[in-house]
Amino acid sequence: MAKNVVSKKLRRSMTPLQMEMIGIGGSIGVGLFMGSTSTIRWTGPSVVLAYLFNIVAKVN
């Protein structure tokens, strides 16, 4: 190891704000998922392909 590397210990803790943001994100995700079921009903599998394309685009 290099001499100038500083060792820092990781903490396993979350602030209340972080937990609240995770909850809000989950609620938004469920809403989008439930809303997409009606879209899939009207448009068919093309929406699923669009979602998959979006995921691949964001990962890369």
C-alpha cells in the first residue's frame, strides 16, 4: 500500500432523511409501476421493450 493512504472506517448508519428519501422513492416507483399496467394494456409489449431499452441506456 502507498504511504499516503488514509484508513477510514465505514459506518453502518442512516440518517432519518436518507430513510425518508428511500420511502418516497419506493412510493414513486410503485405509482409508476401501477400506472404502467394500464399503458401496457393499451400498447402491448412495446412499452416493456421501451423500459428495457431505457434500463440498458442508463446502465451504459
